[in-house]
Amino acid sequence: MRDVAIDRRAFLSGVGSVAVGVAATSLTACESRDDRGSTESSKTLVVRNFGGAYGEANRKAVYDPFTRETGIRVEVVHFEHAQMLAQIREDRPRFDVMDIDMSNLVLFEHEGASEPLDYGRLKNTRNTGIAQSLLTPNGVGKSYWASVLAYRTDAFDGRKPASWADFWNLAAFPGSRALQGEVDWPELEFALLADGVPLDRLYPLDVNRAFKVLDEIKGSVRTYWEYGAEPGELLSRNQVAASSTWAGRLQHLIERGTPLAYEWNGARRQSNGYGIPKGSANPDAAYRLIDFALRPEVQAHMARLYPDGPVVPAAYGYLSESTATNLASTPGNLLSGFDLDIEWWLKNRDAVTRRWQEWART
């Protein structure tokens, strides 16, 4: 497996200053590849993403501007990973571009399910400060996201938890907690940070030590959340005083005056990326869309609509400070967090997940 950790120095050195923004517009629904004739296929590109607010933001920031510029219509599908692999193995993928997390792009590469990328066709990856670790043979990073500590600002008599050690400190910061359930990798790193492990020495994870530290807080964990909006619901209803959460998911509550805040210290960072499935019917248009999406101004507009951080540093020249401060790839947040080690997790996923499931049930 390949290490796709973020090269902070490469990213920071590329942060530039540019002027303002990009416009937006709209997308069309999806259809089966089998329904497309060869002429229509050259004018239609099918993109797989995971939908919801993320899909809508892509529609406005990427797909519709791309259609206006190129005349290529973008349709969207939301296949699960198992469906995608099955279609590719049958040599009948009903999508031309996949927008998935980088760990799955690594898995697709090792399954022989994706095409090696020709970076000569992606001019917006050249000398733009994109971390080398995100320019993998079969996938290119497109955005950063992170899991962070969130808390009620009225819960601790004016004190603010500033680390995972504070999250674990029930004497100084009393109240119920919530941690992530099975929706993503178990949050062992947060336990180790709470126990004093430095950011740059987390991996390989000391699993036994992590579970020992998790035991210390288990009695105060009210629930293990399973969907992105759940931490905000728990916090806003005062059911917990602090929780892990995906950065950005509380922003609408904060803007409405709910007394909530994030702490970026110790954020666990991951990336989404683009790949082209083996057997894509329209690779030329796929390359054009990927390259378009990596323009700094397009990256910035996407970040305004959805709280994922750009991979192209120059995008920050198009963003206001108020928007940038809540993004995972803002320079300050890059330095205070860490990158999930995909190589380690893919090798240890099954054993660690089984142990975590048993731990959470007992």
C-alpha cells in the first residue's frame, strides 16, 4: 500500500495570493451507460460521487461551469463501492469518473479496477503545490476533510478544551461524550494523543495502549455516532458536552447562534480524490473534468459551498479569512493536525475494527 499522507511543507510553500472568485450554476440527473449512443457518449460524462450537500456543491462549483465551458453534459450516479467494483470487473462501468476517498482509490488501484493517470494531461497538477503524496499513480487528490473535537461553549464555565487530553479530562471538563461509530476508521489516534503521543509519532499505532486509554472514558461515552449530522444534534440538544465530528458539519448551527465550537488541535485529516475506472467509455472528457476541477478558482468556489479544503494552495487567494479558517488545509490547521496513515489502516483495518466493535458492545 502507498502512504498518501499530506506533505505540509509542499502545500504551505505553494500558498499564493490571487483575486476573487468564480460563478456557479446547475446539473442534470443520471442514466445508464447502456442508454447512451456513441455520439451522445462523447458529449456526456458520468461522474460517481456520494451525493447530498456534497453532490449539490459539486454541481454548482464544478459540473455546470464545466458544461458551460466545454459543452459536455455531466450526469451523476451514486453507486456504492461494491457496485462500482462489480461493474468494472464485468467490463461495464456505468460511470466515467469516480469521486471517492483516497483510501478507496488506493484499493481500486490494487484491485486493478482503475486506469493509471497520465499526468501530462492534467496541467493543473504541474508546479501548483499539490502535495506529491496526493499525486498517486491511479488517483489525484481533490479536497481535504478532517475529524475534529467539538464542544458546547457553555458547558465548562468558560473554559475551552484545547486538546484531546482535555476531551479525556472529565474532572476539568465534566459531561457526557460522543465518539464516532463504524462510519469511518475507529478513532484510536485521539486516544493516543490524549495519552501524550506526539503528532509525528502516532504511527504505527500502539493499539493496546489506545484501547487502554479508551477504557478511561468509556463510561462517559453516551453514544457512538453513525452519520455526519449526529454530533451536531447531540451537542445542540445538550445530550453531550463534547464529541468528535467532521469539520464543517456544525457550521450552520454555529451561524444560527447555537453555543458550539471546534478545536483543530489534533485534527485527523483525510482526502477525497478523482480516479478513472478501468474501461471508462469517455476518458478524454474525464481528464478534462478532473483538470477543470483542480483550477484554483474552481477549488475555491467548491470550498465556499462545502467545507472541504482545497488541495491547490493558490485557491486560498480566492477565499475570505472567515471561510478559510474552517478548512482542513488552511496552513495553521495543516500544522496542528495529522494525516491518517492509509497504509497502516488498510493493513490493520479488519483486526482493529473487530476489536473496536467488541469493545464498544461490552
